[in-house]
Amino acid sequence: MSKEISIDEKSSRFILDTDGQKSECLLKIPSDWWSRFYEYAWASNFIEENDVCLDAACGVPHPFKFYLASTCTDVYACDIDSDILDKNKLLLRVSEYFDEKDVKKTDQYIDKIKFSCINLIDLPYEENKFDKIYCISSLEHLPIIDIRKAINNLFRVLKKNGLIILTVDYPTININFLANCLINAGFNFVSSFDSKIYNNAIYSQLLGGLYCFRLLLRK
């Protein structure tokens, strides 16, 4: 990393309400996207101009892939929703969450992104392709057997010494299980790993109660 990033920003832990936030990620983040203000702010620390990067399970309307395209040399994005392959459908989906001005911003960068409609367990990319892989609140939605497969695939397509930047919702996924899957695949935590839930961890009452955990690992 050429950027100067604090030791704390490199730590893997629950996101706290004292952590950095951003109200925009190229587009203005909807007010009810409770964790995205923090997730996007944290993940943005690791973006560098010359990166070849992947937004894995990017979601159709979510803005992080467009933010990457506004900054990075070579941007890929994949999702199981086929709407990401149709520019008009994608822009329509974006318009459901963002205003006309933000849709126009999206349109400026959409053609810079190489999209694939694919499951994380079957990534189409060659080995050692990406400098960075971002996966924002997605792995927890996979069956346990597919989580292991997806992580192995993400390891395969990441370059040696490349970074994987993850966030997940808890308790939708067991954090220690996820950490073990990542280590068993060959990843190493960049800094400390702390699974304690602190009193000021961000929290939502959605789906019976959710916390958000971030993980930073290197191949």
C-alpha cells in the first residue's frame, strides 16, 4: 500500500459508531442504508488509482462499483442478477434509490466497468488477476458450503500480496467460522482480528437485529 493507513483502519473487527463515515460514494447514500455510510468509508481507504479491482457480488443499484470506476484503472463487477448486464435496466434500478443527478453520474462511469453475471462460487476470471477484491455485505447470504467455495475462488483470482476487503452482517454469519474459512483458503489478516462486540458497535433492528463486521486480509 502506498497510502498511509492507520493500524486501526487495518484491523478486522465490528464497525463502531466512532469510525469514519461518508454520506456519498460518488452517489448520495440513501439514509436507510444503515451500515453503508461506514462500510464504504472504510473500504475506500484501500483504493488506489492503478488497481485492477473487483466488486464481488456488487448488487445492481449499489454505488461502490461506480465509485471504483471513477478512481481505478481497471474495474470489474459481478453479481447473480442479470440486470447488471443491461445498461438500461441497471440505470433504471439505480433510479429507484438515487435522484436524476446521481443517475447521470452513474451513466458517466458505467461503460468503464466490465460486468459479469455469475455466482461467487464460479468466478470466470483467471488466476492472480486482481490487486484488490471488495465484497460488501454479501458472503453472509450464501449457504455455508458455498461460502467456503466462494472464498477459495476469491483467493484464486487475487494477486499474490493482493488485498481482500470484506464486510458482513452479524449474526447472519458466524464471524469465527468466516475467519477460519479465510485462513484455510490461504489468506492472512493484515492486522489484528477482534470478534468482541463493543457497546458502540453500529446496530440495526432489521431482521431481528444486525451488527456489521469488517475484515481485511492479504493473499
